Amino acid sequence: MRLPLAFERYRSEIDAELRSVLAGRESPLYKMIRYHLGWVDEHGHSVQGSAGKCLRPTLLLLACEAVGGTWHKALPAATAVELVHNFSLIHDDIQDDDRERRHRPTVWSIWGKPQAINAGDSMHTLADVALLRLGDQGVAPEKQHRARRILSEACLRLVEGQYYDISYENRLDIAVDDYLEMIEMKTEALIACSLELGALLGSDDEAVIRGLFACGRGLGLAFQIRDDFLGIWGNQQKTGKPSGSDIRRKKKSLPIVYAMEKARGKSKRELLNIYRKDVIEVQDVDAVQGILDALKARSYTQEAAHNYLNRTLEEIRGLPLVPSAALELEELACFLVERDF
Amino acid sequence: MRLPLAFERYRSEIDAELRSVLAGRESPLYKMIRYHLGWVDEHGHSVQGSAGKCLRPTLLLLACEAVGGTWHKALPAATAVELVHNFSLIHDDIQDDDRERRHRPTVWSIWGKPQAINAGDSMHTLADVALLRLGDQGVAPEKQHRARRILSEACLRLVEGQYYDISYENRLDIAVDDYLEMIEMKTEALIACSLELGALLGSDDEAVIRGLFACGRGLGLAFQIRDDFLGIWGNQQKTGKPSGSDIRRKKKSLPIVYAMEKARGKSKRELLNIYRKDVIEVQDVDAVQGILDALKARSYTQEAAHNYLNRTLEEIRGLPLVPSAALELEELACFLVERDF
């Protein structure tokens, strides 16, 4: 399965803009950031690496094109959302004790948690620095101001989502609605913000800006639900995440929350007993997977992702967008719920 | 020893501005922030508390007055620097494993480290939200832009300083010059930024803006050196920090770095042996204090603080400031190197 071409089109310029935000910042602190972004190995030597998909900046630039804007003008916002996303990943890995991401050791597992907190904090600040460059692109001050507000509020929602995600780990009473509320914050907020920012920087049409924001909402949910799917049924070779890891970490991902709601009798008791344990063992992971299979949680999860996808596709088709870009947006949306990585 | 009156003059408005940045944000995530700011107890009940001295916003507003500006206009920047400072404290306590701050349990010691990371991250974002309000005060877009750049760069330096501070813990070869370079980032950057922002928001005179930035540099160093002094010889009842804690945490504070440079023979060997240990015991703390006494590290440290204070006082006296505010700035500077809390 390959990335849609939209990812390719912007990739080198997103990368160049990111590198120029980091340019001249040579303290060892920034080595952690360059490492996380896939530019260097842990010793600081350049590598040809995977820096992630750059989904959010790609969505942002595509939205800008789709509303008839010049995507280059939006590059500072694209890098800002990518930096916000990545700072949250660095901190997320610390919070979840995850030792691997994108097939490589996580920042904290190399430099320790205290320094990884610093890496995330400076990356968070670099997002502001990146956004400052909108001025150099000739974006009017009022739009810059609005872009800052949109990004800050999305970032607050993202962190709030992280808060709920962690606080759900030790709870057994999470319903599907609680779960949806949590991912609206944790994942949807920054994805919807990316589409909104792209539209804002490409157009003055408030209806179309609102419309792309709405597309982003459905897309964010569909994306996260596919992520949950891969967190249980994904192929570790492709996802770069240890398989079954969401079960071991007691993440209240959609398949689990669904199973907790649906299970009855012996299955329900077994599920609760496993999730009451301090540490979930390998055989527990197998048992949980057995219960999920019996409850058809796999098809339920994928259907849920498709429902949000369909909602997004309808939104896209209802908006007055540049046709070629609109098609790419649809292609990208479909990719996100079918991807295996 | 009491706080200079300048702290009193701005206090209620700084507090009101901070509260209005938080207004309407009611998720449990924000309870951690309100707790850290001293507004509520861990259950979320209002308390009459100590929210710290608000040194940085006070300096910022005083600088604004000193250059003839209207300090109310600068309140959004004052709250932004206070939020940056406090987000860094929440993360610092996690990094240093500190269980107590301002006579209360630290955020992580109540809610755990993963959630405390979130508390810091959202507070960091709230600093951006606070700064957005400069627009409502009628500050011109170019000045807002410059204020954002100044604050972001100070924040990056602060985090870089944290990086060095932590990386020095396990090194025995830190010289006084390395130490000074580290505190220029960790502490001086945000204090100098506060004075610079205050001047920027109160005046268009570039020379006076530069001058107040320079005052802040000396003041930041003097302040941190006094902090180092209190970290070893302070009274726990007054500082709210366990006494000798800087020694136990192997912080390369000025007295220690000085002693490592000056000690010879048996003292040097003893010092190195203690700092090579994984865990520093109570009797080690006593031994280190004995060595510091023998080397007169106490008077050396206080003299160093006074040297930077004198530099700052000269700077202040050389600038065309509003006389009453300039005097208050001098009073505040003197307080910072004499304070016992």
C-alpha cells in the first residue's frame, strides 16, 4: 500500500521549511529533535530516514490548494502543525513508556525521560517560531492572529485529549461516547485545525473555511479509529508499533470500549479481570483478542471508520473546491481508513 | 523580610488577567494548573494561597512603567511570561523528582508524572493564548509579532538551559564559566525577556529597550546565584525547598562548581567521591557543606550575586527612566539578592 501522491508533492518543501526553522540551532538539545524527525541517528549523523507521513501538513497544504489558494504561503502553518504533533508524540512516548516509534527507539529511551521532556518542550516552542514566518509570506496580521488562535485552541484540546486518554487507562466504565469525546480532542482537533488553517490561508470564504473544518472533524475520527484498528490487528513490521501494545497498555481504544459494552457473562468477567490487573501478560493479550473476535469487534471498528469517512466524503463533495484537489482530498481520506501503516 | 511594594501594586491585576485566561476552561486538566498556581487545593476547592512571587510579570510591568508606558497594556505579556515560567516549573519538578514546591506537594506528586506533563504542556499553550490578548490592548501588529519572537526565543533558551542543567548532574568537570553559560539560558533569558517586553510595550526608544534587556541580564544572573545560595544555606521554612536538596540532587550550582574548581588534595578527593555516588546520603550532604565552608564558598557566592547586582544598578542609573519606577527597580534588584525566600 502506497501513500497517495499528495504526500509526495509537498514533502520536500515541508522538509525544507522544517529544516529552516531548526537552522542554526546547534545545541545538543536539538539533536534529539532532529533524531525524532528522522534526520539523524542518535549520534547526530545524517540518515535517510522516515520522518513519519507528515499527514497534518499535507492535509493543510491540500486544503489550501482545494480552496484555490497558493500552498507555499501556508508552509509556515504546515510546519507548525507538524511540530505540535511531533512534540506531543515525544511526550506521549514518555507518558506511555513506549520504547519504539517509527521502527526506531523513542527519544526518551535513548536520552532519558527528563531530557525527552525538554526535547518536547523546545519542539512545542518551535511551532510558535514556525508560525511567526507567516508574516514573511505576506499573510495579513488579522489572519496570522486567527491562525495562532486556531492552533493554540487545537493544541489545548489535543493535550486535554491526552489527559482523558491516560485517565481512562485505569477505568473500566468507559463507554463508546466517552471514547469518541476523547478522540475528538486527542486526534480530531489537530487534524480539523490543519484543514481549517489551510482553508483560512487560501481563502476568505467563511463558508468554505467552516466546511473544511467539518471535513477535518470526520476525517480525524476516521483516522484515529483506523489507528485503533492497527493498534490491535496491525502488522508490527508495517506499523512500527509492537502488536497488541494497545491491549498491554490498557488503552481504551474503540475495539476494547466496544467489547466492554457488548460482552456478557463469562467474557465480560474475563475482560474485566484482565483489565483490573496491574500488568497485562502475553496470554491476557491473546485472551482479549479472542473475546474481540467473538464479538466481531474487528468489523465493528472498521465500519465505524467507514461511517466517518463517508461523512467526510459527503462534506468534501458539497463544497465548491478546485476539482483536482478535491479528488486528492477524497483519495487521501480513503487511504487513511484503509492504510496498514 | 518583605516583598517590595512593586509586587503588591500589580498583584491583583496579574492574578485577574491569569484567571481570565483560564476562565471557562473547566476540564480536570485545568484543575492541575489552578492547583499549581495556588488557587485551589488538590480537590479543586478554592484556597487562599501562595502562587509564588510573580517576579517576572512584576519586572515586566515595572519596566513598562519605568519607560513611561501604561502598564495595563502590558498585562497580557506579563501573564504570558508567568505562564511560561510556571509550565517550566511543573516540568522541572518532574525532571528533578521534587516532591515539594512553595510549601505544597508538586503537581506530579499528586497526579503522577504523565498527567503533570500534560499540565505543563497546556500551561505552555496558555502562554500563547495569553499573549494573543495584546491585540485587545491595542498593541500594533508589528509589536505583537516582535513580542512573540522575544518570548519564543527566551523560552527556547530556558529549555536549553534546563537541558544543560540536567546534563551537568552527572559530570564532574563543570567550570564556573560553564555554569554561567547554563544559567544565562535557564534563568537569565526569561528575566531579561520580561524587562525587554515591558520596555518594548511601553516605549519605541530602541536604546532604552536594549538597556532594560541588559539590566535583566545582570539581574537574572544575580537572582539565580542567590537561588543557588538559598538552595544550600537557605531556611527550609522560608524557601519551601528541603534544605541541602541541591546537594542531594547533584545540581552543579555555583557554590559546588566553585568548590570543585578550588578544592585541592583530600577535600577534592572527598568531593569527587561523593559526587560519583549514585545516591548522595545525609552524611555526604554534611561533608559537602563542611568543604564549602572551608573554601569560603558562601561568601564567594554572595559576592558573585552582588557583582551582578551592581552591574544591574549601574545599568538602571544610566538609563533615562521615570525616576520613581527606576528607584523601585533598584529596590527590587537589591531585594532579589538579599531575599531569604
